[in-house]
Amino acid sequence: MMKYFTIPLIAPIALAIVNVPTREIAPGVSMPLISIGTGGLESSAAMNITMDWLELGGRGVDTAYIYRDQNIVAKAIADAGISRKDVFITTKIPGCLRTQYFVEQDLKLLGTDYIDLLLVHEPIPDWNCAAAWTVLEDYHSKGVLKAIGVSNFKRGSIEKLMKTAKIVPAINQIQHNILEHDDDTIACLAENNITLEAYSPLGRSGESGNISGNPVIKRVAANHNVSTYQVALKWILQQGHVMTFQSSKKSHQEADADVFKFNLTASEIATLDKLGAITTQIVV
């Protein structure tokens, strides 16, 4: 199910430039298809990244305990004058140990009494993730965590978790882009009705191939009079996934979110699907 946020004005003369649809990822929980990331290479610029995104009209923000910027994200939201209920916050706990402690720390640092989506950042130690998940399910039952999910889980970790989970993870956030994608994990998510959220959808520091110079992507982009990056992002969204991206430039944020005015053809998607596959994941 897809719908649109009603974007409040940040100032009397400000108009939202970014208008991102949402998708229902869990019963009663609708998540923006695109969120801004505040970790990784741009963690030190979290304030400006978040403020720029909110000023453009974006309402999905992705952070994590290990980014050490949750208090900064909270301040950016407050300074923007936007109601908490109008911002979809995704955050993460580091792994599968001390789960209650890290959930409470996330709540405290974000200055909120609930989190829209909380993820286990990685399945470490894998043997303890069932216990960690039980703690998250308890927080979910109390309404403190509106949706719960995982990150950097491959098929083996997902199948192991599903043996004891009472709540199916809403999301698995993994490195995923047009030139590098783990098709086995993608298939596992589809089998379990788990939404894929792509991070590094355009790669990071050249680790995921040359999207801008790829001749196939360039031809498709020319067909629609858009950039190769817009094609790469649309390829992710049009297959039913959601994504978080990182950019410290406001103009790049605006361009990356401007992907809802065109659609790739079935033939184009089939061609783009063949461009790459990966078997490893990198933690962000």
C-alpha cells in the first residue's frame, strides 16, 4: 500500500520540494520509500544533512547507535520545527547483545518515547539473535517500537531467526545497488515477506562499480532524459524495495529524490537486473 505524506510547511514561504511516497512495511506502519542516511562517510555532518533533507520536504531519517549522532539528529528535527509524528526515524542497535540497554540508549539519545523502525545492525553474535529478537518483540508489543527489523542479515541468519521469531522482521537493510546485489538474500526476503531496504544504493567510495560510466545504464537514462544515478535509484524502488542514501549536498539530495516522474519499462528492468550480483555485505 502506497500513500503520500502531507508535508507541513517549515516556514510560511517554504514549499516542499521533495515529496516521497510511503509503503506499509508492517501493519499500520508506513515508511517513506526514501530516507536520508546520517552515518558512514558523512557522520560528522549529520546536522546539516538532516536539516537539508527536512527543509526539502524529506521525512525519513536513518541513524544508528554506532553512528554517534542520534542526539544531533534529534536536535535537527527539533530545530526544523517539525512534529515528531511527521518524521519517520529508523535507528539501530549494534548487534544481539545487551539489547534492552541499547534500545533504551537509542530512545534517550533521540529524545523520543517511541521509534518508528528499530533494526539489529548486524547478526553478531548470531547465536544470541533469537534472545535479542524476543526483547524487541516485547518493546513492539508495548508500542515503543512501531516496527522491528534487521540489517546485514544474509539467508542463513534470516532463516535461523525465523525459527523462533513471533514477529517477522519488517525490513532487512542491506548493501544493494544496480551493479552489486545479493540475489540469494533477495530471494530469501521475498520468501519471508520481508521488505528490502537498500543502503549505499549508488555505491560508496567507488566500491560498487562505475554506475555513471556504465554504458547500459547510460542508454536507459537517455531513454528517459534522466541521470544514470536516477535510473539506478529507480531500479531499486520500482522492484518494491525502499532505500536510504547518504549525501552531504542539498542539491544531490533533491536530485536523488526526484525519481517519481518516470518509470522504467519491464524490458529495461530485465536488462538492468543482469548487471551484477554480490555475495558479501558491508556494515554501515
